[in-house]
Amino acid sequence: MLQVEVRARLGAFRLDAAFEGAGGVTVLFGPSGAGKSSLLAAVAGALKPDAGRIVLDGRVLFDAAAGVNLPMERRRIGWVFQDARLFPHLSVAANLRYGLKRAPPGPIRFDEVVEVLGVGHLLDRRPRALSGGERQRVGLGRALLSQPSLLLMDEPLASLDAARRAEILPFFHRIRSGFGVPILYVTHSLAEAVQLGDRMAVMREGRVVAQGPLAEIMSRPDLKLGGSPSADGAALDGVVLAHEAGLSVVRCGGWDIKVPRLPRAPGERVRLFVLARDVMLALDPPSRISARNVLRGEIQAVDMQEGRALVRVTLAGGALLSAVTPDAVMELGLTPGMSVYAVVKSVAVDGLGGGLLEALEG
């Protein structure tokens, strides 16, 4: 468990933020200049706040009132940057082993990291002979081999093109599931947040304005996380239930949702993402329609925006957003507490497919 509450004045900018991170991946999300990297630096020990407290798994890393400020090397935190910052004169193997030099004894082994990150064929190469994605994988491996209690990732995919990002994302999933090290992941990319995050803390102008499970935060219309109307949507976590007639059935809370057949075995967990523009609302059960998913729910909020409205519909075990016109709100009398049917036209899986990445990257 990571508990952070810090305040710092950095020139004209004021950082005044508090959040909690549990196991898995906690995403610090927000626009450039929101203070995400500064907050990450405070956790790492590279920035000393003016006031506050930082606690990791019961260990006090910083406490202004008690005069505690552990140096970076004693915090047992791995830090991965936009550029891998590898030593150019060392081979890949030597760069990886550098992470072991000052590390305390720990469970993460060299051979295991090499296998999970798929860098065995690169061990004799120098960094200049690697692609951007390969350099980042080596940087991840070096951070893991320092036996960290926490991994910090500061926009690690920002310098990569779309092809390299798609290449490296599966390795992030392997790290999350294979090593059990909690990750604090900074990004302004909603696509990355959807694909990787378990929890989300939203930052704006130096403050954390919302935090909680990613699916819950994503479905809040007031946060306008998409950055553009085409990118608003909600995430649903589910489990593959079965495959039938070219479709896969995914159990999300109390609902079964059908998606194009997935290369996943029954019992595997998946994340679905549904764009608000792909959800229609009906007051009565619709019949004889092509959409495969009609889910009954209750309106929790109606957020009127310029030229449209975002309606949050809660379901058993999740929530969806629906983008409708102001006229539709008036004609249907859409208000909080009303029962409606959400007609889902398209579903993306794990943040991929259906033009989702293009929409989220805007």
C-alpha cells in the first residue's frame, strides 16, 4: 500500500496532492503540466516536498513533521523514464546486472527477467543497436532487478511510435502478472490507462481531483477524461465465460456481454471498453435489433454539456456512459433514478479494436 500526501511550491506551480495506491497498477492520469512527474519524483525521493507524508507498505519514506526523508537509494523504488537511460558503453546483460549491484536479496531473478521481457537474444548488444521498444524493455528489466517494493513509470511509452507501443504493451502485462511488484504509472494517454490500470488518480493543476478503481473513475461524466467527445467511454472488467457461434461471452458483474470471439480461454480476465457514442438508451426493451447487448440499468447522473449530454447508467457490477442529444434528454425525460435499457452497439477488448486507440489518442 502506498499512501501519499505532499505539498510543495515549485516556482509559480503549487503541488498539493494526496492519493493511495494498492497492488497492481495505479495510474496517475492528467494533462501535461498537471504535476504528475513532480509527484512521482517526490515518491522516488528526487524531490523534497515542503510538507506531507509518504508511506510505502508501512515504511515511512518521508514525513516533514517528523523530519524523516529517506534518500533515494534506501527507498527500494525502481524508476523507469521516457528514455531508458541505459549505459551506452555496457552490453544489455551488463545494463541488466547493474540493477543487481546494490540490490538487497530478493525474489526476482536475472534469468526470469530475461525470459519474461524476451531479451535473451539481445544480451551481447550495446544500447545503440536496439530499437526504442527494446531499450525500454531493458530499462524495465534493470529496474525490476533492483528488487523494488514499487515501480515508478514516467510516461515510458511517450517517445515510441504506435508500432513500438503495440510491441511493448504485452510486456507490461507480463510484468504486472508475473512479478507482483505494484506499479505507479504516469501517463496522459487514456489508451494506456485503459489497457494497464487497476486504479486511477486524476490530476489537474497540481491536485488529485478523483481517485479509485479505474472502471469507476472512467465512468464519471463530470471528469471528461476523453479530452474529446469521441473518446468518452467506460471500462468494464469481466471474465470470459464461454465461446459460441463466433462470439465470446464475457461475464461483467451481473451481466453477460457478447463480443467478437476472443483468443482467450474461459476463466481468463479481460477488460472491455465501451465508447459513449456506441451506447443508445431506450425506455422499453427494444426488439428486432442487430445489437447483441441490451443491458438494463439505472440512470445515476446526467451531465449536460455543449451540444450533448453524457448519461451515466449503473449496471450490476459496473457502469456505462451514453452520449445523447439534449433533445433526447428532454423527450425521454432522462433523470437520475430512472430505469433504462442500454443498447451497446460495439465493444472493444483490452482497449484494442474498433478504432478505439485512434479515438482515444485523438
